[in-house]
Amino acid sequence: MRTINGILYVLVTGCRWMDMPKEYGSHKTAWRRLKEWQERGVWEGLWQRLLELGYQAGRLKLGAVAIDATTIEARKGGRE
């Protein structure tokens, strides 16, 4: 759970991996896990499962969904 929290911390705050608080463990481990889980489709699967549970529980309805087309410029090293 520490690793997931560390990944989320970096993604939400936009800080550098090396600036991730030590309470989340090694920043190198967190970065490697993020990359591995992206390649294996773990995040996509988690998102799909959360959607499924939301629909089953009646807490998520298609009429209550909003889509935002905001684009955020990639930080240094982003691909075009």
C-alpha cells in the first residue's frame, strides 16, 4: 500500500520521484512498479473493476458522468 500511495503522491503533486516522501518507501521502487503496472495493464484493469463495482452498487450512472477535454502539457521529456 505504501508503494501505491507513493505513486499517487508523485502523480498528484507533480513532484520529482526523488522528492517523494520517505514514508512511501523507495522512490526507485515506486517508479519501477508504476512502469511495470502500466505495461501489464494493471491500472486499466483497476479502473474497469471500479467502474463495474460502482454500477453494481448503483452509485455510478451514465447520466452522472462528465467528460473533460482539458489537455495538460507534458513536463520535460514529454513526447510530441
